[in-house]
Amino acid sequence: MDQKIKYSHLLIGLVTGVLITLLVSNTAVNSQNYGMMQMMGMRGGVEHMMKGDGHTHEDEGMMSMMHEEDEMNMRDMVDELNSLSGEEFDREFVRLMIEHHQGAIDMAELIPVKTGRQELRDMGEDIINAQTREIEMMTRWLDDWAN
């Protein structure tokens, strides 16, 4: 009988440990993703990241310009696209992607003045180069489709 109690306590402890580990790891992953999700278009994300030491009034002005009322967050963009199809969808999708890419470039341009981390500087340069090329490509598409 004592053996069964020991095994049941061991099993309960093991299951509890696994559940706690899953909960802690899920929380850690979600908190890491929260900042990235905010940066990808959810209102207030960039402003939230700018809080704390080291931000300037120039940064605040730029952040407020990036999130004026007429700009859409990612959810708004997806919702708008859901109601479209065909050529209308094509044009609006590309237009919204250009806006989204430009936001990524604007954010990446902050990197050199905000951090000394080389990996972030390298990533920022990659973002600027790739997103600029894609904006140019999509702009050509819109021009071609208009003709």
C-alpha cells in the first residue's frame, strides 16, 4: 500500500512539474512575441517600446505620425481585404503591403540611434534593403496594372 501511495505522489508531482513548465515556457514565449506583435502593426506597440530611458521628443513626434488615425493596424488591413476580391483585392493588398513595409523601414531607421548591438544594426540594414526593394517592385506592379 505504501508503494502505491509513493507512486501516486510521484506521478502527481511529475504531472504538476510538466504543467508548470509548460505554463512558464508559454508565458515566456508570449511575452517575447508581444513586442514583436506590437511592432507589426497593433496600435501602441512602437510607443510602448519607446517608453523608458533614451527616447527623445523627436521620437515621440515620429511615433505619433506613424500612428495617426487614418493609418490602419494589421487587423484593420486584414478586415478590409476580406471584403475584396479580384483586381480590387490585388490593388488594395499591394497598397497596404507598401504601407506596412514603409512602417518596417521607419522602425528600422531608429536602430542606429537607439542601440549599439551589431546584430540589430545588421538586421535593420537587411530590413531597409529588402523592404525598399519590395516597395519598388510593388509600386511598379501598381503602375503596370493601372495601364
